[in-house]
Amino acid sequence: MFDPNKHRKTAAKLATLINKKPLSWVIQKPKKKDYIRVYGNSIEDLNVVNIFDQRDGAGEEKLWLIQGKDEAEEDAIINSLKAEDILTAIVAPCYVKANKQIYIWLAKQGSAALVDPHPVHLQIKDCIIAAQKGWHKIYWDKTSKQYLSEPPENTEIFGEPVWPDPKKIQEHLEKSFKDRIIETADHDVVQRTLGLKI
């Protein structure tokens, strides 16, 4: 016999379990509808990482961090992947004013093998710097084919974001990247890239 009360109790239990689980920040790009601030006072306050774009086992496209567990594994990973496919990205924690949540923007900066940055990557960097100094909407403009940032018309109503202390930020970054790090050349992502695994 159908009993909706049992479903409500189960839903309440699940909600409690989810709320107790340590949450990690999602990895996403800025959305045009959101005014954001980027952590730090200058671009030097942010980390730059080496990333690789590849699908996971479920077929979902993800950005993976290349961080060999030692120098030999790092070399083996790099030798297994095409150098031009390994990108650099700025790790930019973004505070969203609308819901007071933080996410991570892995702001691509082009191939790690290139010396001269592409104009789009310079635009991304400029947008990050602008959002470190004040609230901005950051988005890709299809018409002009460039990254743009716009401040709000009334900056005074926005106030300042409340960031966790640096130690907590590091903990959040570790949680968010935990399942996205390529530490060895036999990692699934490398194996799929080489066609050794589907």
C-alpha cells in the first residue's frame, strides 16, 4: 500500500545526510546573469595550473589537473599527451552576489607550450583583475567574439564578499579537485586519450 509519509521521512533523512557531507565548490564558468567577485587583490594571488580537457568514464567533459605524483610520472603523463593539448588555467574562486556561494572558474590561458598568449586569454585575465577590484558580470560575447566584464550601475549596494580564510579556501580547492587530478600515466584519462580504454 502506498504511504506518502514513509517517502517524506526518507527524504528528510537523505536531506540530513547530504547536509552533513562536506561540500566542495563546483567548477564552472561565470554566468552572464551573475555579478561576481574574484578572490585576491591581484592576479599573483591566484594559482596557475596545467589542465587537460577530456571526458570522464560517464562521457561527461571535464577539465583535469596534471599533477604527477613525482617528476618521472609528470614526464610520462606529458609524453603520453600532446603538448599543445595541455593547457594552463588560472584557478579563480568566484563569489556570486545573488546566492552568496563560491565556485571555481578554471580560466583557460591557452596551451602551456605557447609563448605568446592569445588575445582572448588576455581578455580573460583582464576580466579576472576587474572582478578582483569590484563586482562584475563576466561573459563571452558572441557578437564581438570576446570576453567582456560589466560593473553594476550601483556599486554601493553590493558591499564586500565574505571569503573564508586562506586555509579554508585551500581545503575547498583540495575537495573540489580531489577526483580531477592525473597523478600517473596509467590514469583513465590518459588511457582514454591514447585509445587504450573507452
